[in-house]
Amino acid sequence: MAKVILVIEDEESIRNVIRAFLEDAGYTVLTAADGAEGIDRFRRFSPDLVLLDVLLPKVDGFTVCKTLRRESRVPILLLTALGDEDSQMQGFDALADDYITKPFSMPVVLKRIEAVLRRSEPGGAEPPVLRYKNIVLDTDSLTVTVDSVPVALTAREFEILKLLLENQGRVLSREQLLDGVWGYDYLGDGKIINTHIKNIRKKLGVDCIQTIRGAGYKIENENS
């Protein structure tokens, strides 16, 4: 059965182009022209993925993203003309799965959709709980705790921490983290990883992620 994608975009010309490309790629496409309509269509049709513009009438995209995320873990990709780092971080703080700036290439958007949908499929035999000292990351409930106290990480921060915990004792480069979390050839500034690491450290309040100058980041093996 074809995956259903909800496109929430107020510009009709862009909405029609996206719809045509997605339908040609075999997806079933639903559309909405403003944030309020997008939330309503999401609740009525339960799509497999949402492409969400940020600058929307009635309800802005960041608010829509937060609303949908409170109700579902469905993948959300933000589409926006706001390319500055603060706006990107606002999108990730709203727990979006990806952030695509305009103008964008539809073939690249399709690849990103494929990558996000692959990551959202039920996994195999990965351990549901990862631990390091007083940090516990649960891949089933998508939660992180430190000393049993919940820590609110964004979707990207969660995935980066998960990769580091899965590879304790191993240095992961920026490129490996980008590839492991984004799942495609990232076209933006790789330094976004630095910002995510900084935020993870601050939220955890635990000195566990080491910076290996010129190489990347690692969490030391607890048993070493």
C-alpha cells in the first residue's frame, strides 16, 4: 500500500509541484493550505509523513509541529525559507525530523523522505535500552533519563546520543554522525552537529561526551 504524505503549504504553486513529484514517486498525497487545516487533516487521515511549511497562515509551522508531535511520532519534515541557525534549532526543538530550506530540489526532498521513512519503520533486534553510568536511553519509549529524571531531548539530539551510546569507546566523526542521523548526504553546514552536542551536554548535565580534536566525538566505554 502506498505511503500517505500530508503536505501543509500555503503557496498553491509550490503545493502543486510537490504533489506532482510525490504522486509520480508512488505516494498518496493529501494537502492543506494553512496550519489549522493541516492539523485537522492530520487527525482525520493519519498520514505516514508530514511535509510542513513554517510560514503558514492561521497557525505557524512550528506550532503545528509541536501540536502534531504531542499526538504522534509520525515523521515531520519542515519546509521553509528561514535558513538561519536559530530557526533551524527552533524546528529541531519542536521535534521535527528534518529541516529543508527553500529553494529546494525535489529529487533531494524525495531522498530525504525515503531516508526518514526507512528510519521510522519498525527495527530489528536493536536493544531497547542503552545505558551509560546514570544515563538511560529507551528506544521504545523514546525517552532519556539521568538518575531517573526525564531529560527532554529533540529528535536529532536523541538520535545523536543513541549513536554515541551504541558506539561506546569509538570516535564518531561529524560526517558519521550526520550520515547516521540524517541518513543522506547532508547539504548544510556540518557544524550543526557541534550545536546539537552542546545542547545534549547542557541538558544531560553529565560530562560524558568527549571532543576528540580533529576527529569527532565519543563516549568512553564504561567498562574500559
